[in-house]
Amino acid sequence: MTAEAKLTLPAQTLSSDDPAIRRVLEKAKAQVGVIPNMYANMVNSPGVLETYLDGYARFRTDSGFTPAEQEVVFLVVSIENGCNYCGAAHSMIADKMSKVPAPVLEALRHKRPIPDAKLAALAKFTKTMVDTRGKPSKGDMAAFLAAGFTERHALEIVLAMAVKTLSNFSNHLFHTQVDDMFAAYRMPSAER
């Protein structure tokens, strides 16, 4: 899904004339080793990309979620927001780096029942947080806590939603092309 409107700001590179853009892209490259298309676009507002990078790093290191749980959260938010770029990117990360079990990844990507009770509870609560704009019911929270998560985890989902809002919405506006490194993980519903 993309916006009807499309931003025409150019993708930026490390050779940009703007020192703020160069500084943030250098930080991005240091964090992930490459400058994906998404970053090259988002950095047109250095604050957008820098906020994304900082929030993403904090979620990865301080959320209390396992790597697989982190990907479940990022994938659910991205899929619910209709971001095919982030859906592909986080599917690759889920498979190659975070070791999300293949049946769980396929269930997430196709919006089918998840064959892992704890990850299913996490996905359901994350979807509820997106759908209700952060206003789960008492029952939603009770089910989330009963699955073994904490109130702090609920707050960390807010951080993940904020990070993914920055990237998902930027990708919608730019109609960001999926990088070759994520191409094999294009979302089933994505336009090719």
C-alpha cells in the first residue's frame, strides 16, 4: 500500500552536500552496514531518520522481547499499516537473523492463525494496539499478561509502533522500492 500522492524528494547518499544528511546516513550505515532505500528517502528529514534509528536501536536492545518476539511486533505493525517494504524487510530479518520459526513467519505474512501460543498472544495484542490506537480493553491486557508478558512489554509495543509509523508512513509517501536484499520476501499482497 502506498499513498496516492508521491513525494519527489531525491534519495540521498553519503555524498550529499548537506552535512546533517551525511551525519545521519553515516550513523545508519554504522548500525546496519548499508543504506537501504528506505533510509535514503527518510533522511530527507534528518530528524525522521535519526529518530527512527534511535527508537529502533532502543527497541532492539532494551524492550525485553526476544529477537523473534521483536519481529512479530514489527511485522504485525507493518502489515497492519500496509507497508510492503517493511513487511519484506522484517520477513527477511525474521527468517535469517531473528530465527522466527517458518510456520510462524508464514502465518504472520498471510494473516493466518499462529501455531505458537505465546507469539500468537503477542501478535494479537500488537494488532489490538494498532487497531485501537493504543486503547486495549481490560480483557485484551489481561490476555496479554496471562501469556507471560508484562506491562512494560505493552509500553515497548508503543515504542515499536512509533518507530514503524515513521518508516511505514515514509514508505507510503515515497512509494519506496523494496531493496534487492529483501526482494525474495516481498509480501504476498504486494504489487510487483
